[in-house]
Amino acid sequence: MPLPPGPAWVRDALAACDQRCEELDAGAYAQ
């Protein structure tokens, strides 16, 4: 998924959120 334009901290925050959401989804499916 391409990152949207904007300040580096915005891209970093979105990337971290995406990673966290993936981890949460994986944990939910694993249960």
C-alpha cells in the first residue's frame, strides 16, 4: 500500500498503525 504524501512523522505513524492493526487482526483470528 503506497504511503500518502505528508510529513515523515505522519507516514511513520500510519505505517505503525497499519502494522499494529495487522498484528491485532492476526491475534483475533488466531483465537
